[in-house]
Amino acid sequence: MSGSITAVILAGGEGTRLRPLTNTRPKPLLPILGKPCVEYVIRSLVDADVDRAYLTCGYRSQDMVDQLGDGEQFGLDMRFAFEDRPAGTAGAVKLLESELSGTVVVVSGDVLADVDIRSLVAMHRRKGALATMALTTVERPEEFGIVGLDEDGRITRFKEKPRTEEVFSNLINAGIYVLEKRALLDIPAGEKYDFSKQLYPKLLERGEPIYGMPIAGLWKDIGRPQDLLDANLRMAERKGREIEVPGARCSGKIVASRFQADGCEISGPAYIGEDAAVGPRASLSSCALGGRVKVGEGTTISDSFIMDGCTLEAGCTIQGSLLGKGCRVGRGATLVNAILGDGVILDAQAKVEGRIME
């Protein structure tokens, strides 16, 4: 098997568990180190010599078009497909069947996947597989589809979201598939249909050559608010380095654009976006700050995710919290395990703990 590779990026979900951050943007556009999450998997596809990708959109689809355009900036011919109603992971690919040829790579656009898809395609072709599934390991496999392999890497067992007593592996389905187009013949047209719940069990039962391969790189589900922060911190650990910044005492792995510092302390892993400004005696640890974020004198930020254009006035404490774009937090305010939607304004000395504010 050789020849052309086309890709389908599934990006139609609403990201309901990440509200209110997803009230104003689709989940694939949430930032990881200042870039849309979906951009990482797009670049992984380009590295695997994919030259055309179809991006399936549903929720806030125009935002996706506006952000990604025709894919020219990635060196990719990107085309959009719009779902009138949810078709399921496999059903969404079936709708594009007439546009696809040769080997097809299917990826999720709403997980962080800075991964080696090239090697996955190479294994798929080497084994003569009908389908090959990227795998990764997690601590809590009950939340995912788990996979059993034989010595040759062939999938022998598959169980979607097992109960604890049913877990036989910590290898899980990473939602990245390499398929031969003929695998799409088993997907019924016009029905909501899923790869992991329906297509793969069907192919396994028939004895088709289905393989799995642990994928190299960083894969991280961002389904929940804590996951979004963790994805930023893990990527900062992966891409960052120890840096020196005038006006800041820095330690640990940090990814930073041009920003202003005035007698502050930054402890990685951390990300600081372009044109941010961090004031005197401010302390930042394990956090991600977007562009143009202003941090006032003596403000402390830990284990938190702050999106573009936020202003945190002097003496604030921000812990375990996520803030959408353009929020303003008044002097001396305290946020603990809070989530603020875009543009939320908090008064001076406000105390917000364990709450979501839109």
C-alpha cells in the first residue's frame, strides 16, 4: 500500500464540559501555548506528508473557517465539511467517502496531539492493515476505549469505557486512525455511527487485520477544565527551556514571547504570551498567560490558565482557575478553583471559590 494520503479532522463537538470558555469559541480553537489546539494535529499531519485535509465542523463552524482558512499557512490544502446534525465519528467520515482515496488518516481536532503520525502510517502500510489505531497510555483507562494487542501489534480485544473490573490494559484509543478506503464500506450511509463503539468491533469480529501502535509525542485529552491547564503545562515542559528575562527571576521550563517584567518571579512549567506585562513582586508558577495579559504588583498566580487580554490588578491571588479572554480582576481579589467566561469583571476584594461565572 502506498500513494496519496488524505485526512479527515473531526471537529464538530460542542465542548460542553469546558463551558463557559466554549460559549464563545469551539473546543478545537482553545489555546495551547497561544496556538489553537487543532493546529498541533494539523502540523502533525503535514509532517506525515498529508497534502489534503477535510475538517468536519458543526458547532461555531464559522469560527473554524475564520481561524484556519484554506490551510495555506500550514502547507496543506484544507477543505471544510459542515454537519447538519451529529453523524458520529465514523458517520462523519462516511459523508466524505466520495472525496477520499488511497490511505485515509482520521484524527480528532479537539485533543492535543503533537504526535508522530508518519510512523503510524508507515506501520499501517508495512503490516498491510485495513485499519491502524494510535494508542497511548493513561492512568484511568475507564474513561476511554482500551485495547489488547498480540506480539505482532495486531488488536485482539477492544472495550469502550470499561468498568474498573473489566480493565485489561492501560493502552487506550487515542482517536487517530489510519484506514484503507475500503474500510468505509462497512459504515452504513445516513446513520449516526462510531468508530470505536461500532466499526472496530465489527471488523475485529470478522477477523480483519486491525493493528495498534503506541504513538510517540504528546497526546492529551482536553475535555475538562483541569485537562486544558494540564495540556498547556505539559506542552510548556515539552517545548520550554530555562530562560533569562530582564526584570524576572525565572526557574524551570518556560515558553515565552516578548513580554515585560519588573521585579517578578516565574516558576515553570509556564507560558507567557506576547506583550504580557508582569509587575513588581508578582509571582507566577505552573501557569499559562495569553498575550497582552497585565499582572499587577504583588499578584500571585498558580496552577491557572489566563487567556488573552486579561487584567489582574495589584494584590490578587489566582489559584487553580481558568479565565477567558478580556477578564478584569479588581485589586486584592481572590479566585480559587474558579472559571470565568470571556469579559467577566470582578470588583476589588472579591472572593470567588469553586464557582463558574459567565
